[in-house]
Amino acid sequence: LPLPSLDLGCVQRHLADLTRPTEAPTLLREMLQAPPELALRIQLQVLDTAQSHLEQQAQLSRPEY
């Protein structure tokens, strides 16, 4: 059974609100519909995508000296 605190309907309704990284909504939709083994692989891809995006944002926000 799913965790009571996890409302997948709510997650799916708000996927369109994700704008960065641009591929995040698509990857998360695929992950939610995928069989478990593929879902785990997609989770790793989501993490790589998010980490790369966060690193880019951190570099942009660093002050230049």
C-alpha cells in the first residue's frame, strides 16, 4: 500500500508547476508510471538532473571577485 502521506494525485497535478530543470516533469511522469526497476533508474536520472541544475545555479549565484 502507498504511504498515507503520499498523495500521487496531488503530485501529478502539480508536475506542470515544475519549470526547472525543464525535463523534470517528464522524468517524474515516466517514473510514476514505470515498473519498479525502471522507476529506480529514472529516479537516479532525476537526481543527476537536479544535481547538475543546482550546481549550475550555485555557480551563477557566486559573487565575482
